[in-house]
Amino acid sequence: QTLLPMLDEIVKMTEFDLNTLDAVAVAAGPGSFTGLRIGIATVKAFCDSKKISYKGVSSLQSLAYNSKQVYGNNFSGLVCSIIDCKNSNCYFALYEFKKGICHTLIDPTADTIENALNVLKNYSNILFVGDGAIIYCDLIKQIYSNSTFFENVSDNNLNSYSLALAGYDIFIKNGSDSNLLPLYLRKPQAQR
């Protein structure tokens, strides 16, 4: 009820011409089940009505792109995105940036933080990002002494700029999503 009026207000305030859009990036998850469905349905309806391409971006990959915001477009290194799911559970993925180009090493996964960190044991010099990186920082440092974290805590937040950067790179590489669906890595609370 508030999403479209809010978007309309932003367009009016910025005097942005929607006809200049070539593509739209949308967070595809993991995340809030209802929020993902609403966001994806809104983007699909809007883009279909305007005949604009759209691309879904994993929330974890979007978080990894925060590294480019902090360290520059040519950033190189390993980035593990971790989103906390409560009760020592998390969503995580591992990405490698080579001269700013992102490659997925471990696909988005839901698991316990202990299992997630165990999966990463063959890697070193990892930049950990996301709210899970903050929450589990001490545990990560115990296991990975050469791990790094953003100095500014707010750099661990999902943001539209990183979503747009990731969306652009993915769109250039793979084109539009004709069958975009939310990325659910766990069952909803009601089904557990």
C-alpha cells in the first residue's frame, strides 16, 4: 500500500523520467518471504508495463558488491557475505572479485554459522560482510586470523547502489530474467 506511492513521490521529487530506464535490478533474496514477493511482483509488473528488462540479484551478491563501494571498482579479493537468520543460522555465499569482476565460488546457502565457517576452511584472506559478519565477528576471528571486516559498520548494510552495480554486471553478462522468482533458501517459519 505504500511502495508505489513512495516510488511515485521519489520520481516527482527527483524529476526522473521513467522512460529513460533500460533495466531494473531487484533483490531476489534471501530475505523476508513477503518482502521478496512484493518487491519482485512490483518490479515485474512495472517493467512489463514499460517493456523494460529486469534482473534479480541475490541479496548476498549485492552485499559482496559493497566491497567495490569501499575499495573501488577494480577491487580484487575474496568476499563472504553473511546474513544472520537467528539461532546461530545464516545465509552465506562466497565470491571472488578479480579486477572488479565478480565470480561465485560458493552459491547462496542456508546453514548454521559453524557449518558455514567450516565450508570456508579451504580459503584465506576473506573479507566478511553483512550483519552476520558483525554478529559472528569474534567467532570468525577465532577461526580465521587473517579475516578482514569493513571498518565502517554501515558498510555491512544492503544498499541500492551495490544492488544496482551487481544488477548491471549480471545483466551485461546474462541478459534479462524472464522467469524471475524469489530465492528462498529455507522454508517459511509457518512450515518449519
